[in-house]
Amino acid sequence: MNHQHAEFRNRLRQLDRKHAKAAHGFRARMRSDGLIVVEPLKVVRSGISGKVFILFVVVGLMFKAFLMAALGYASYDYRVAQLGEGSVIERGGAFLMQRDPVSYRIAEELRPLLR
């Protein structure tokens, strides 16, 4: 009886897994022999993990800080202001490139190294 119970529990686990996969949607297709087969849809996940996103943000802040340190704050602010007068995409870029406390602090540390 114990063996039968283990098989039953295993079958229930398999059915639960199938049900969980089908919860995201499914499609039915007919095979060449006429049998209709129901398959769960594949879940599309983002290719960007949290680590990659954080790395992207850090690299962006470092890039801004380098530009601020290399160009000087007045020149950098002037160029960002000019960028803000352009098209919608340029205004979005100006919004992202505006001075922020983190990149300003990094630029302060980089300035002596660039001179």
C-alpha cells in the first residue's frame, strides 16, 4: 500500500506542476496523427537581471561624473541646458544627464586625477 501511495503522491506533484505552468496560458495544437495536444505557453522573462541593472546605473553615474570633471561644471551645465532645448529625445537625455548629488561627488573625487 505504501508503494501505491508514493506513486499517487508523485502523480499529484506532476499534475500540480502542469497546472502551475498552464496558469500562464496554454495553446492547443493538432499533431499530424490527429491528436490534440495542449502545451503551456513559455513565460518570457526579462533578460536584464538586477545586477546588470545596477551595473548599468553605476556606469552611467561614472560617465556623467567623468564628463563633469573633464569639462568643468559650468561647461557641463551649459551643454546639458543646450541639450534640453532640442527634440523630445534630446530633452530626455538632458533629464538623465542633469547634475545629481552622486555624480557630483564622484566628479569631485575625479577632478584632481584629471589635472
